[in-house]
Amino acid sequence: MTLDPAIGWMLALSLSLLFGAAAAHKLRDLGRFRSVLTGYRLLPAGLEAPAAVMVIGAEVLSAVALLVPSWRTLGAGLAIVLLLGYAAALGVNLLRGRVRIDCGCLGLDRSERIGWWMVIRNLFLAAAAAVAAVPPAARGLGALDVVTVTGTVITASLLFSAAARLAATPGRREGLS
């Protein structure tokens, strides 16, 4: 099974942008990101600092590897592991009844109401990463493909950002949790 290369690039570029932005937010305030990890109450005390470095490193490596065709499988695999980890961390906290934590989803220092929609979002993104790992079909990209890929990545990024901000708006997210 192969994937149309335009679809592969759409997914790879979108996921790379997502993980690059996520890593940049965390790197801007590493201490705050360690606090976010502590807030999930999943790690033994003292492991937050090395876990923070590992998560950021994996996000950066995933973002870069997704852009290199011969490394795309590695990048997609890291993305899948990260996204499933995020989904699991959210799910555990939801099952514990802890719905108001700083999830780190839209940048740091935002005590948001988490919900099952966030778990579903991360599972959907993990599925997209799995599709991005499928080898591309043997065809080159034409000018129309480049325009289509670029427009799709920009549109997907704007829609993702708008949906996340809308879901974080008080009063809007109550029915989504």
C-alpha cells in the first residue's frame, strides 16, 4: 500500500508544524513545562525535569524527521507515541475526576477544563501520523500539488488553532467535556 505523495506531505508538514510549535512553547519556559508535568500527577517526584527534556527532544526530533522523506517513518512513529501518551495522560486525569489542570495544550500557564474531546483529538492526530508513515507512491509533485499542499497546511493550521481556542472559551466547552 502506498500513499499519494501530496497527502503524505500535507500530513507531514501539518504534524511537523504542530510539534515544532509545541516544542517552542515548552522551550520558552522549561520550568513552567516541568510544573505542567507535575500537575498531571503521573510521574514519580524528581522525574519531571528529565521527562520534560525527553518530551521536548522527542517533539523536536519528530518535527524535523517528518520533513525528511527518508526519516518520515521515524518522525511519524515519535508523533504517534507522543500523541498516545498525551491522550493517556488526559484520560487518566479525566477518570480521576481532575478536569481543571494546566494541560499545556495551548501554551503554558492556562488552567483549562480538560475533556474527552482532547483525548479524541490526540487519537485522531495519532491516526493522521500513522497515515503519514505510509510510503509514498512513485510520482513527483507538480506545481498544483505544491499549491494544494501549502493551502491545506495553512488551512488545517488555522482551523486547528481556531477550534482549540473556541473549545477553551468559557461557556463553549461545557458541552464538549
